[in-house]
Amino acid sequence: MSSPIAPLPQAPMAEPPLLWLETVGVADVPRVGGKNASLGEMIGALGGAGVRVPPGFATTAASFRDYVAENGIATAMQAQLAAFKAGKASLQETGAAIRRLFLDGEFPAATAAAIREAYRELGRRRGLSDPAVAVRSSATAEDLPNASFAGQQETFLNVQGEATLLQACRACYASLFTDRAISYREMQGFDHLKVALSVGVQAMVRADLGGSGIMFTIDTESGFPGVVVISAAWGLGEPIVQGQVDPDRYLVFKAPLADPACVPILEKTLGGKARKMIYASGGSARTALVATRLRERKSFVLEDQDILQLARWSLAIEQHYGRPMDMEWGRDGEKGELWILQARPETVHGTRQSSTLRSWRLTSKAQPILRGAAVGEAIAAGPVRIAHSPDDIAGFPAGAVLVAEATDPDWVPLMRKAAGIITDHGGATSHAAIVSRELGLPAVIGTQQATSLLRDGQQVTLSCAGGEEGLVYDGVLDFSATDIDLAAIPKTRTAMMLNIATPAAALRSWRLPSQGVGLARMEFIINAVVKAHPMALLRFDAVTDPAARREIEALTSGYANKADYFVETLARGVARIAAPFHPHPVIVRMSDFKSNEYAHLLGGAGFEPVEENPMLGLRGASRYYSERYREGFVLECRAMVAARETIGADNIILMIPFCRTPAEADQVLALMAEHGLKRGEKGLQIYMMCEIPANVILTEEFAARFDGFSIGSNDLTQLVLGVDRDSAELRGLFDERDEAVKRMIADVIRRAHLCGIKVGICGEAPSNHPEFAAFLVECGIDSISLNPDSFVAAARRVAEAETARPGG
């Protein structure tokens, strides 16, 4: 709650009524507010680094107070706020009355003259008379590290003419007391009467002819600080924040940004972009929302060089301020120039110091009825309440799931009552997404049809625990939430690593104190992200299934060559796993589908043999050089070169599965070298899965060819004991703790170490069986890799084993 009402300062102005942006900096927040101080800081401190910020000027907080004094607003305003706090007036009545006081006022003559003259000077600097300007509100208490005032006051675009500019400045003053701004300050505990407002006036960037968007120097869902997240849409940027448009999304890896040879773009997702905001051609409205053309909807707003330029600027801004940042940008459609329009601290993850990681999991299964972008990582359930206006708050039950087309700042009081949020439109940087993160609510954004498919009172479960895609289920499903105390996870001499299945899982797991990734299965990425059989892309004419052809055509739309789709998509998928753990090693196993599994990929059936026992058939190394798949393996190699060298994920180590003989190893390594993956060059290491008895028997021969081994305990157990690992009838015989298996493992660790080769293991046995973890430690295993949900238990068991080991 805000502090008690105090008299508003009435002292006359002791400084000019306005200041040019290039003369102010972060120390001037009390004079020109956070937004304008930040703009001035960037012009002065980062202009030399090439960061472009539109020129302009800002009225001072003293001008605001002088306006209040000139028009006798203070007494009436205090009375209105006192009535509101006493419960004698509603929020709506209070806000409307105070705003009218400002809108009906007149500027002191000196202030009005200064604004008019500065506007003319800005026109002279731009070579224009009556230049179009953006008029932005900048509160003196906004954008503090622990509170985001984003969207709480008004911005007016395409303002032209002196009289129109003065009216826009009045409207900015009035917007300090919109219903949402009053409500937000109440929630954050700010005194309304200690907040003043500065008006920033900047030359308009012709983003109406180009594009605009938002970017963060931190992953907005997981809090991972090693990426830049950029949203982009055609035209002016307001519809992105308001959730009226589904924007493009780009994810950029920070670490290689300084290397001009790298293009560290981890993700490019094409948004729907059905509408765009442009300048209105007539009437009183200054902007208009219009439909985009088909070409615009099918095209990315930004080229790669633009994405990288923005990312580099954002990194410079973050480094200057020393904290994660939230920025707005625009591209002038006339000159093609990029501009930074605004920068403020990111307030959700940037100040979070918690050492607790909460893990959410659905414990019952169902088919989702809606999909969208996930905000947060939580799960919520409750009755649906469809709202068409923020005025629906009166009948909104606390704990309901809010369903709306989109939200804007007027919806905040209603959103605070919800258990979760579902919208038709918007992306990860829309208002609904930003406020949901700040409120700690799970949200599924941009479902396209939530308001038409769901009904009031329907019980639903929304889950954001599965990664970037949020899912909505009919009914209330069972789910659990587990808190992990990161500070309590013991440190071990044995390297504790993670098995990562998908890029989304990597971002969710970055806070675990692992020493990298011991197993990233390429086939999981192909199945989840690429979806098409590589040979079907190389020989599309041979694909006869009409449905598969249609899906492949849709996936590869925009690619001149379908094989390029496979290479680029796989490279980015693998690099997104490597980025959160950089510079720790990330071991990527080349594809290990069996023929029956490959056949299930789009277009795959016609390229795979029918085998009696695929587990022992055309898989792993033997597949790579076979005439049936060799060209597909070349695409895998091209993708790994791109991930390591073009994107810059140079912490990737490659691993060959199911390598039966040293001669087979030689063939595969020669093929990899032929296509840019030569062991030892550019720091490349190549490991081998040790999962066949022959690998153990011929340890020294394989050690001469590879840089490390990773024990595949499932296949090794299967082949040592002669037990089908998938057989329900033989389940009791399949056990990694069998003495024969343990002797094999102990033998290969000992002999590999004599050859100077590291040995790790990837599997659940160390987590499920404490005695197995102790056995591995006793053997001197170098690393143990587990699924994220088993990491904590395994780390504790390994630490206990190390303590109990003689000399440990």
C-alpha cells in the first residue's frame, strides 16, 4: 500500500522546462524519468559503439509540478485519492476525475514556448517542418530494478504540429493516473504523489514502412542469461505489446556474437503477423491497424544481418547497464536503418536471487485440446472464464482461468485474480506474457481459437512444464511441483552431467550445477524438430505418400533446397542444447534410430528395410556408410559443422553409436573428415558409445581411434546377458548390476584409463541403485550423465560413495 498522502511540492521550477536527450543520463531519473534518462544515457554512452537512438527532447519533472501548480490540480487530486483510499470512490471514478484535471489544464507560457521552440529545432535538425514525432510518458519512479512500469502510461505516435503536440503532452500527464497506473502503484507500494512525469518527444522512425519489435537479453521463460530473444512484426510495435499480432521470434546465442565469422542464430520462428499498425491517412486517428499482405505473412521481418546487429546492440546495452535489459526497436522502412526506441531493466528474472528451482510435472496423461506459446514453467487448473473486456472484473471468480483474445495494461487487475491465462493472440513478448511472468502465472499465449473453442465454466488444465509449447487439456489433471534446493546439491569429484532430449529441456535445466551434457540424442531432435526423413528430403520425388508430401512441403516452405531445411533445422536444434551449457562439453550422439523408427519419420517408409530384429540391424555406425543412408549421414555432418562453426557452439563433442569393429570406425571417421568433421581439427573431439562386448574386448584398438568412451549400459547389458531389453517376459533378468555386466564396465574403465581415454556412463542405474553409483565411483568413472529429474538424487549418492571410498 502506498504511504500516507503528503503535500505535493509547490516550489517553482529551478531548471529549464525541458532538456535535450543528449544532455541527460541515468543520474537524471528524478528530472526526466527512467525512460528518457535511459534514452539519453544510450545516446551519450553508446552512440560511439554504433547504437542508434532517435534524437529528441524531454520535459522535466519540474515542468510537471509547475503544470500542477499553475492549474491548481494538487488540492483536488489529493481529495480524489483520499476518497479512493477511504472506499468512498471507485478506481474508475477516481482515475477519470484526476485525468480530467490534467486534460483541461493549460501549460504555463514559458513551458509551452519551450516545447514549441524545441519542436521546431528538432524539425530543423531533421530537415523537416512539422516533423512527425513520438510522444512518450516517462514517470520518475518507473523502470526500477524490482518493478516494471512498462505500459502503465501512454505513448502517442505520428504526432504532427505544435498544437497537437501540446495536447499529446497533456494526455501523457493525464496518463499518470489511468486506472491501470493507479492500480499498479497500489500493488507495488508507490506513493502516487511522489511520482512525477516527464514527456519524451522523439523523431518518428518510419517503422510503419518497415518493422519493429521487442528484445530481451535473457530468456524470458527460463531466465537463461546467455541468449538474446527478439520479437518482430511489420509496422509499428504497439500491436506486439498489446498481443494483437503473433510476431516472428529469433533466439541469438551471445557467446559467439563477437566473432564476425559466426552467425549464432539458434532459432527463427515465423509468426502469423496477420495485421500491422501504420500511420492513418486521414481523420483524427494517428495510427490504424490493417491486414498484412500474404507475402508479409510468409516472410521474416528481419534478415540475419539485422538480427545480429540488434543482438550486438542489446549486448552492448546490457554490458553498459550491468543487468538484463528489455528493449524496443524499430527499422525505418525508408532508409532501412535500425533504431533502439527504448531500454529498461528486465524485472522478472534479472533480480531473482532464489537458489530454489521448482520442477513441475503432469502425473496423468491426456491429449491437449489447444496449443500455444508457454509462459513460465508452471501448471494450473480451474474453471474457464472468457472475458471480452477488462470491465468483466466484477464477476470474475478468483482462481479461474482467464481466457481472452489478448490483454493490455487495463487488464492487470483482472489478471491478478486468475490462476492462469490463455489468449487467442500474442507472442512471448506480448503484454499478456510479460505480466503473467511478473505475476508468476502460467499462460498459454497465441492459441488462435481459445475464445471460440472453450466455454465458460469448463474445467481445464494448462501446462507450461513441457518447454516452449504450452498445452491446454480438458478437465483437471493431476500434477506435482517439487522444489529443488540448488545450494544443497553436493559437489562431487566425478563429473555429474545431464542427458538432454530436446532444446526446450536444455533451457529448463541450465540452472542445475552440471558439468555439461553427457548425452544429447540427435534422433530425438530429428523426431521432435526436423520431423522428416533425410532421404525423403534428398529424394523428394520418390516419396509417394500424398499426406507425407504435403507435410514435407509445408515444413520446407521458404527453402530452395529441402536438404538445407534438414541441415539448418538440425544445426540450430543441436546448438540450442549446447548453448545453455557453454563452455562445458556437450556430447551429441549422431543419429541412432533403428530402421523401424526411421520408417516412422515423414516420408521414411520408402527408404527403410523391413528387418526381423532392428535392434541388431542397420543402426549406428553401419548405417552411416551404407549406400542406403550415406547421403543422409552427410547431411548430419553438414549440420554439425554448421552448429560448431557457423553458429559457434564449439563445445559440441560428437559421438558414434553402435560401432561394431575398428574397421567400421575407420570408415565412419574417414567419411566425417571428408565432410568437415576431422578429429582434432578446430578442437573437435569424437567419442564412441561403448555398448557392444566387442568394444570392451578391443578397448585398446578403439581407444586409438576415439577421444573418449560413453558406456551405454542398456545395450551392453542386453548383449552381455543375451536379454531383449524390451521383453516383458525377461524383465527380471535385465539388470545392469549383474556381475558379468559389472566386470565388463570395470574392465573397460581400467584399460581405457591406461590408454589416456576418459570414460563416462549415461543411464538411470546410478540414480535408481545407490550400490551401482558406489560401484562406478570405485571403478574411477570420469563422468555420470542422467536425466534432469534424477540429477539431484544421483549427485547425493555419488557424493556419499566418494566419501566412503578409501582416500575419498
